[in-house]
Amino acid sequence: MAAELGQQTVEFSALVRRAAEDSYLALKELVERSRAPEDQRSDSEKKIDLLKFIAKTQQRMLRLHVLAKWCQQVIL
């Protein structure tokens, strides 16, 4: 039977761990791809990919921060 909305809980530490792991794996993939001999992208394209990674990671961390603040308000 499917759980109703709002009845499942996830530990905040699990969310943080998952975000960190996803960011690490994305960065590792980005580095490996840019070091690959068959990578024909220009430096500009590589920089754009790095900026995209940074923006996505920043957004992910901002969402965690907002969630943490919300949790603090709910608990109080």
C-alpha cells in the first residue's frame, strides 16, 4: 500500500549525504571527461560545463539550507 503524502520521513543527514555524494560524483565525472584524450571540447566549453556544475551544486546546497531553516522553525 502506498504511503500517503506527508507520512514518510527522511533523516536530514541522509539528504545531506546524498547531496554531497551526488555533487562529488558529478565533479569526478566532469574532471574525468575533461582529462580524456578524446575530449575535443574547447576551453570555453569546459569552463561552461564547470560553471553549470557550480550553479547546480550551489542550488542543491541552497535547497538544503532552506530545508534546514524550515525544519528549525517547525520544531520550535
